[in-house]
Amino acid sequence: METLKQLRPEDYKIGIDAAKIFYNNTISAERMQHFLADLHNYLVVAIIDERIVGFVFGYKLASWHNDSYEFLLYDIEVLNECRRSGIGTKLINKFKSIAKKEGCQELWLPTNKSNRPAVEFYERMGGKQKSDDDMLFFFNLQDDENFKES
């Protein structure tokens, strides 16, 4: 039986472990504590037998034009050997529950059309694509030759 845990600053070691497992990244304790202390950041991990097997993370975003908030589900991951066991569903539902408690009207997430398993999963979870026209653009701020300081 898995446990879902929303991480707090005192859980920073679990966050560091998750970053290592899923991103092969080493992150400092200070950076992880800072991330978890920010009330707009959310990281939930799934744990089975003291082993991190999945996570979901994202951000609460304030609107500038009305009093509502929305949630960006930035990433969700489940270990390959634990996929199709309901962990992803539980992680998404936990994240939706957090978003509702925070007064959010909408939760959204990016994915690739070519990632059919993810698209089908999000559709099964009730996600809807607002438009076939939706796209995401990324700007590399380190090596952007088109950037002009203003």
C-alpha cells in the first residue's frame, strides 16, 4: 500500500531523494528547503515500503485580472515497474484535491501530443484539451541570441 505525502520544508531529504531517483540530479538541502518553504510550490511523493515510487509537482499561480488562482501541474512521474498500478491516478487526484482546497478554479498541465500514454491518461482523469491550436514555447535564457535587454 502506497502512502502519498505532501512535502514540507522538514521533508527536504525526501525531496532530494526524489530528484536523484527521477532526474538523476543532486540538489542542495538549502535549495530543496527553499523550494518546499514557498507556499506556491507543491511536491507530493508516493512511497511504498519506504521507497519513493512516484511524484507530482507544480505551482499555484495567482491571476492578475481576477481573484482566482489556478494550478500548473508541471510534472508527474511513476517508476516504470509501478506504472498502471493506480499510483499516477492517486497522485493526480491528490494534486486536484490540494488545488481545490487552495481555492483554484482550474488545473492545467503541459504534455506532448506524441506522448500518447500520457495524453490518454490525462483524458481518463477528466482532462480536456481546450484547443487543437495550443502550443508551448520555451526560451533558453542562457544562450538566447534574440534577447535584447530593455
